[in-house]
Amino acid sequence: MALRAKTPGEAYWTLDPKPATGDSVSPGHGWFVDIESRFDPDDYGLSSKVEKRFAGGLGSPQWVHLGVFGGGGTGKTTQVNAAIARNPTLIPVWVDSLASFDVGDFTYSEFLLILVRRVIERLDELKCEIPSEEAELVHHWFAEELLTEEHRTQISGSLETGAGASYGIPLLAKLTAKFTALLRNDNEYRKEIRKRADKDPVDLLARANGLLDAAQKAIQKKDGKERKLVVVFDNLEKIPDRKIVDASVLRRADEIRQLRCHLVLFFHSADQFAPISVTAGEAFEVVAAPVLPIRRKSDPPDVVAGAVCEVVREMIDRRVEPGVFQDFDETVRLAAKYSGGRIRDIFHLVRTACDSASGSQVTIENLEKAAARLGAQRSAVARADDWERLARIHREKKIVNDQTEGYLLIQSLVLNYNGVPWWDVHPLIMRDERFIAADKKLAATKAP
């Protein structure tokens, strides 16, 4: 049973988007809200579309390699997790890209090596073993071929000194974890590994597929049922320098699509609408993760759709008793309005309001102060020349394919909505005096 706060102090913790227990918010969890069932799929639909891609059937490929694009904080992880959880044939392998890569510098070969490491760790978690000859090949690959003799002794020697040591999955999990930890820092180990791994990309891919084939067989053998691995690169959209993702993932898509496993890659909206060189949709089949459909394209900014308010109400109500708020209805409406439909901002606003409450209840004044604080934080990343662009986007509901507007998407100054699709400036940015001035100036130039 999920916790439900009874005081503002407790609410600060239950409004953390991720449970402190480490459990995912997926179907069956007390905090899970089936958001997309409330909306037309054309306006908001991710989980059901991901589920359809992996359902199989006539004409479907053996392996699906799917890109999910959207801004940060749009609920991609929760929705994809829900889609996978509803398919009993899928065995998820989650990769936290922020924790696994050197986010300032990683390569295609490191992408594959991290994937292999996480598959081995997942086999270890499931208590599955691969044939000894396959395990020896993987061990030889990591310990012998990718490391110099000196490095091999330093990295892998201590793992094999125990009595009865063998090349089973537990040992490989320890070896590959130590090995890939070297890839997160610029050191002599990583330089040597890169040189050796990049020497033959075809061989590298073949070795990764060899491990994937053995892993699929091991999982099916364990319970006698058909199972398929789906490797999910979570947080890939949060890599700050999109040039790295472009070079290491999007421009290597032809090779990545040859991996013999299902794959889900999280991309940013900027990778689709303002790419460095290759759009996410050119590289992979993609599904959009928009913000909540808070209003229609033709609606003024102060409109808040009733269906969105109902969803926000349930999201908060499942975590906090309504009595914690002095005016729950208005708290819900304002949180929805000020968030612009960005789910993370809904939690951020209400959580900050709870943190600043001095009494037993959270007031509307607390929420307004939280909105002012978040707006100032978000506006601080806008550059001097951005305000005119923001005013134009607000009026036209369009963006252009260049790096300036890609930056606005990455910083969540501009939000993308589904349907057409269309774009608008984050509501809290619209309250900034610099935006108001730029918007008035643009209106004056367009006046007859």
C-alpha cells in the first residue's frame, strides 16, 4: 500500500515523483494513474502505442527498435514501464544512461559495451546461466581482447582468485561492472579500450549479438516459456550535449538496429524537431511523449482542460490527503495551469508549496510563491536573444529546425503538444516581464 501524506511535511516526501522505496510507479502501485485512458490517443498516447509495437503478430519484425521522444519530465519512464509490465513475454533490462555513461563523452562502442554489461547483470538477477563456452567467450572478450595485460591484471585478477572460480554469470557481472566503470572517466584504461573496441565495429556488434542470443536462450530455458529481452536506455534524453547522442546513437542507427533484442531509446524532442544531423524519426521508428493536453492550440493560455484537472487531482490525491490543502480544487487548477501539462512541474510546484507551508495546511499563497520560484529558475537559462524567439513561437505555435530552438526545447522553455503537433511557451515563462515586453513588441510590428 503506497503512503498517503497527512501533513505538508509528509507531502514533501510523497510528492517526490519517484518513491523513496525505489519501487517503480507502474500498474499495481498505489500511486500509479492511468493517464492516457482519459484522453484521445491523438492528443495524448504513449503507453498504448509502445504496447502495440511489442505485441507481435503478422508482419511484425522479430526485434523492435523503438525511439520514444519527448521533453524531460513528461512521464516517459512511467508510461514505458507500464507498457512493458502489461506484456508477460518481455524481460526488461533498464539502463540508466546518466549513471552508465560519461555524459560529456561516450562512443558507439561504449554504448554496446554498456548494453552487454546490463544484460549480464539482468541474467545474474534472474539466476540464469549461459553455456560455459559462451561465458568463456565473453570473459575472453572483456578480460583479454579489450584490456592490455597490465590492465587485465589490475582489473580482473582479483575476481578470479577465489576457490572454484569459474566463468559463470556472477563472475561476468562483477567483471563487466568493473570494466564499464572505467568508461565513465577519462583515463588510460578507457583510451586503450576505445582503441581496441573501435578497431572492428562489425566484430563488436557480432559479439554483442552472440551474448544476446545466449541470454535469450537462457531466459527461455529457465521457465520453458517464450521470453524476449527489451533493453531500455532510460535518461538518454537528459545527456546535455546532444551532439554526443547524435554521433554515438542516431548516426549509428543502422548498426544498432541489427541488435538481436528489443530496444527502447529515450530521445529529446529536440532530437526530432531540431536535430544536430539525423532526426530520431529517420533513425528509428518513434513514438511521441507530449505534455498533457492542457488546452487546444486555439485556446488562450489561461484555459485549463477539465480532463487534465481530473488527472492532476488524482495524481496528487493518491499521494496526499486533500485536507492538507486549504483549497484543494484551486491548488489542482493552478498546478495544472502553471505546469503547462509538464508532469514533473506539477509535482515540483505542489511539493515546493508543501515545503514552504508554515501551518498545518498548504495555502494558495504557498503555491503562487512556488510558481514564482520555478518561473525564475526556468527563466534564468533564457539568453538575451531568446525572448523574441519565444514570443514568435507563442504566437505561431511553431518551431523552426535550428539549434537555438532546440535549446529552448531542451531547457523546457518551450513545450510540445500532440495532435498537429504544436508548441507553446511554458506558462511560467509567459509571466516574465522580458517575455511580456517581447510579445508586445512583436504584436506592434504585426499590427495593420
